Amino acid sequence: MNKVTELLDAVAHVITNVRNLADSLQVVADVLTDMKSVEVTESQPVEQIPEKTSKPKKKKAKVYTLEDVRGVLAEKSQNGLTSEVKGLIAKFGGSKLSDIDPSNYEAIIKEAEVLGNE
């Protein structure tokens, strides 16, 4: 009978441990459920805060100087495009660069940039 008593005590101990484990698992499940409901609540916006919309800054057009144009045209001329550079100056009404109206400098530079790329 001694062995049967020991076995019954061991089974009772196992049953107690399983009940404790079940209780612990229930606590963990409750905590996880609470955490999930908190996450859902936090992810829902309470009120929308309008974002600040910044106006796009306008780029100021670069104002080209005679020296800027001269530098670009000199580089093109050194690359073997002297006749094209002279033609470009003539196109804008000059026989030399200083004859060109400064308001045309940007257009001359844009056209000069494509010289030799054709």
C-alpha cells in the first residue's frame, strides 16, 4: 500500500501543477488580450492633426553674366566648335560676344550646351 499512496500523492501533485499551469496560461492570455485591445485603440487616430503644407520654393533663375557666357563658349571653341560658336553669336545679332544683349545670355548658354552633342 505504501507504493500506491506514493503514486496517488504524485498524481495529486501533478494535478495541482497542471491547474497552476492552466491558471498561469489564463493570466497570460488575459494580458495578451488586453494588450491587443490597447494596440487597436492606439492605432485609431483620435483626431487628425492637419499637416503643415509648405509652399514649394520657387527657384530663382540664374542670372548669367558676360563672363559665364564667355566661359561656356570658350570651352566649346577649344573643343573644336569655333565655327558653331561664331554662328551662335551671329544668331543672336552680334559679330562678337560683347554685342549680344545680356537678356539673351541664358538662351545662348542653353544652345551652347547642346553644341557638339548632336
